[in-house]
Amino acid sequence: MDRVLADDKKIVQFQLGRDISNPFTVKKRCKWGYPVCIESRIMHNGKPFPTLYWLTCPFLSKRVGRLEEKGNIRLFEMKLKTDKVLRGMYDEAHEKTVDIKKEMLKRYENLQ
């Protein structure tokens, strides 16, 4: 692991307030260069790791938490049932995530 990745791990652990053992890459950084979103490896120690993307920025995590507290997840789920365009976008994003996980799994299997 090179110096930048070691620093990223320390920063992400500080942002999340806990140790993390699953390898990851930084997918998005803020204008100050800190991790905002990470992509976790799909397999770790021979076991699947279900969460692909993690929001690590404490400021954004708080903002999302406030939206969740106000019931926005329930509203979003209701809108998915009635808005065909939104549902299509959601399904397309889900399929892209499945494709990303399949590619990651192939790379993992090639390392074995």
C-alpha cells in the first residue's frame, strides 16, 4: 500500500469514526482533497462485502441523515411506485451497480 492510500485509510477511518478492514479506493474527493465517497472491494478475506459505495464525508453524511430523519426515504419509495421515469432511472442505476460488481468479482477471481 503506498503512502497516499495509507493516508486515505486513516482519513476515512476518522471520517467514519471506526476502523475499517475492507480494501477500498477513493471514488470522489472534495475540493480540499479529502475522500467524499469510497468504493469497497466486493470480496475481502474470501467473503463477500455487500456495500459497494460509502459516503464518508461527515458534513454530507449529516445532511443525508437529516433528509432520512424527515422521512425522505419513504417519500422516495412512494415516488418510485408512481413515477415511471424515476423508476426507470433507478432500475438503470441498479443494473449498472450489478455490472460493476460482476466486473469486480472477475478481477477478484483472477487474483486467486
